[in-house]
Amino acid sequence: MTRDEAAAILQMPGEQAIERILLLAEKAEKYDREHPDVSPTTPSGMKPVYLKPNIRKRRKKPGRPAGHPGTARPKPEKVDDFKEHTLSYCPDCGTPVAKPIRTYHRYIEDIPEITPQVTEHTINGYWCANCKKIVTPKVVDALPNSMIGLRLVVFTAWLHYLMGVSINNIVAMVSVFADFKITAGGLSLAWQNLARYLESDYDKIGKTVAQSAVLHADETGWRLYGLTHWLWCFATKTSCYYLITKGRGSPVVKQVLGVFFKGILVCDFWGAYNKICTLATQRCFFHLFTELVKVDKCNQSDDWRTFRKKLSRLLKDAVRLSENKKNMPDRFEHLKNRLYRRLEEIIQIDATDKDVRRLIKRLKRHQNQLFTFLEYSDVSPYNNHAEQQMRKAVQCRRVSQQNRSEQGAKTQAILMSLFRTAELQKQNPVETVLSATKNAIGKNESFQIEYKKAA
């Protein structure tokens, strides 16, 4: 309503003016009842979509800008088959046609029809005069005493332990797509046997992360035969080591990293990481920001809001300083020391609010572990790398029922570690694990038949 419309109402006869004002008041009350949380000062992002004005934006023209080079699937470098298509009559009217007047080539890439390939292996035995026994060549195309090919075992293990496909769905996939008949129990046993041969490679990954310069660590809940266990992840830029344990305490960290870790550990504020010595430790800023948001929902006291504002500004200023470090080489040390002084001022606050006291206690405990990323350029203030490695494991956790035995949990940890490490190293995970398994079978497994000499 405009000012002129309001003045016109006041100039009406008494009864008409009263009726008009009551009608407007009734409309206003109805609107307030239907939209109790929306006020003129409500930010646009908090308003329901159906209450926003229908402002039609200019539709963006589809496709790339004019003059931009086009993009298409590249021409295949290798052609496996050739087919020529000819006509003897017109497909529209049936008139006979003569020679072709033009010819062009079209390339189609597709997956060939997949059928199980059965190979009969003839294994010859030879007498070794030195060893006094019959020896035979080693077969690395399958696990010992197994009729299932190694490639199928590794491929299905990749689908299950890294991509999160359930065992029953894998059985259905290979049955429909490759006409390969197999049971869920047969696959589970094959994966456990596969993990046994890859255990040495798994241990090498564990030693690699324990000797790394920068290591990210995280843990999440896991279920083993219905009981709560924990899935640990220790990750570098090129390696990922998973471990499933019953406990969530410091013995697990000491088992993997030792009592003294010679690198920089990036982790959250979980107390298990406090029990080992490190070259340096970086506590994750994201967990602090999450804690601030969590407390905001239940605490709006003045002490808390003042403390929250100071701490949030300090953390954000530290991140900005790290990002602009190269642009201010002369002022960097001065600004960094200023951040340390601001942190010291915050932890000296004598607060009465319980949430403020709790966070100040945490900041005092980890005072020297908050700004490590300012000292080392290859360290991040966030533990995102470990969280990303946990993402696929959590997806598997949603699909499967985790594990039902100790051997199943060990198989899960070994195969997830190998597949994820191959991905971090920009390698084909299936081919990498397949090659590692063949090497392990060739080195560790012997199919020699002992020959007992006659008395």
C-alpha cells in the first residue's frame, strides 16, 4: 500500500474506513500465520522458493561460446575389425542401385560379447637330480586349488571393496553380462585367499605410511559380527593404509606409527593421537568450525558469542595468511607472530560459560599444534585428505553389513588398501593388484610334488 492509498482510506466515511482497515488487518494476520518465519529483514537465502518473486533470468545459450574449438571423441588409434556396408537396391522404393558414388568411414567403439573362457592347463613334472624330487612349473592364472580365474577374482573384489557393490549384485552382474555362474560364498572364499597372498604388499604400505613426511589420519565406526569396531585410515598423497580394530585408543596409533613418528601428523582432536611423539602435529580446523556451529544451536549467551567471534576470525585469518604467503614474504613472519599472540590472548580469557571454558581447555592443550601449516608449506590446516579416503569405505559400509569374521575384516582392510593406493598412484587398480597377486603366487606358492624314494 502506498501513502496516497492510506490517505484515501482515512478520508472515507467512518464506517467504510473501519471496514477497510479491518479487511487489511485480516489479510496481514493470515499472511503471518502462513509464513511465521519470514519477515522483511529475512535474508533471501532463508526464504522459501515459492515466496520469492518470479524474476525470469536470461537463459544461457547452450553449448560453448562462439569461436571455441569443438570437442569430440578422438579417433581410435587402433582398429580391430573392419565391416563394409553395401546396398543392391534402394531401401525406400526398391530400385536397383549400381556403384557407390561416395564413401565415408564411421568408427564405433563397443564392448564385445563376453563369454567364460575355459583353459586346460597341462602341468608337466620333471625329476630334479639335485633336489631328489619331482618339480612342476607354477600356474599363476588362478589361486591354488581354484577353478576360478584370477582376473575375475580381482575384478569382483574391486567392485565390492572399493566401489561398494554388494556380493549378490556382483553375482547377478557376472551371470547376466558374462554368463559366468558363481555363488556368493565362492566369491567370499576367493577374496579371502586373494588377501592372504597380498598381505606382504599390505604390510609394505603400512611401513611406507609410517615413514612418510606428512601423514593424514582418521577413524570411523565399523561393525564386526554385529559389534562396534573401528576402521582406521592412514593416508599420504600416494598411499592409503586401512586397519579394522576393536579399540579406538592409542595402542592402534602406536602399532602403526610407533611411539615416535618422524613426520608431520594431520589429525583431529581425538585423544589417541596425543599418546605418541611426532616431529609436528596439525589439528584439523574443520573440526573446530564444526564445533562452533554445533554449540551455536544451543548456546546464545553473550560470552559464547564474543568468544566464538574471536576464535572464528583467528582461524580464518590464519588460513588467509597461509594462502597469501607467497605474496607477502616480508610481512609473513610479523603477521604469523601476531596470530600466536592473538591465540595467547584467547586462551587467557577467564570465562564463566561452560562451552567457552571447554574450548579454551582444548586450545591450551593443542596450542602448539594449530598453526603448524604456517611453518610447513606442504601441510594443510584441514584433514580433508583422510576424510576423502574414508568416503568410499563409508559407501561400502552402507551397502554391506560390514564383516562377520576376523578374516573378513582383515580381507576388507588389505584389499581396500591395495586398490585405493593404486588409485592414488594414478594406476589401474585391477591390473595393479592382478600383477601383484601373480608375483606373490610365483614367489611364495610352490606346486612341487615330493617324491619319496623307494627303500
